[in-house]
Amino acid sequence: MKPWIKRSLIGLFGAGIVLGGIGACSHRYGHHPAGGEYESKYTQKMIERVSSELELDAAQRERLVQLGERLREQRRALVGTTTEPRAELQALVSGPTFDRSRAQAILDEKTGAIQAKAPAVLDATAA
């Protein structure tokens, strides 16, 4: 085989590998923003999966659904009303001084949210 043909084939093969690798790494792995329709589909899928693995009857499955709803409510309460929680924490840390009172207020808010929703989660678990 002539050297220029050999080099051309190696170059094309190498370019194919590089482009294939870039294409394989460029997708977003199917991550979607959680919420709405996606959240309900994911919840149904997880309930089906857990129900089949544990061989749950209808009453147990209903209690599992209630537990999931209570956990979701607790998580929403924990997230709170902030739209950018990371930015809020970064502002606390990146400033010239650490705002201890604001950090304590955030901690109290999160702790209060957990304490407010915990009885409902425990009741759903015990039911």
C-alpha cells in the first residue's frame, strides 16, 4: 500500500474516532429540569419499580404514594421560596465578611421547614 493512502486512511480513521468521541460526550445524559410532567412520570415510575420489587398490595402501594407525597412536600418546604439558593449561599461566603446573622436565619428557616413537615412524614411512614 502506498504511504499516502496509508496516511489518509489513518487520518480518516483518527478523525472518525475524535468526532465520535466528541459526539458521545456532547449530549446532556437526559437530564431534565425537575417539575411538572417530568416529576409525575418519574414518581409513577419509581412507585411501579418499588411496588414490583417489594411485591406490595394495593393498600401498601397507596401508603407508599402518600409517603412520597409527604416527602415531596417536605422537600419543597425545605427549598423554600428562594429561586437561587446557591447564589444566596455564595453571597454569604464570598463577601468581605461572613454574615453570621443571615446564615443563622437561613439555618433556622430550613430547620423550621423540616420540623413543620416531619410529623406528616412520620405519620405517612407509620401508617
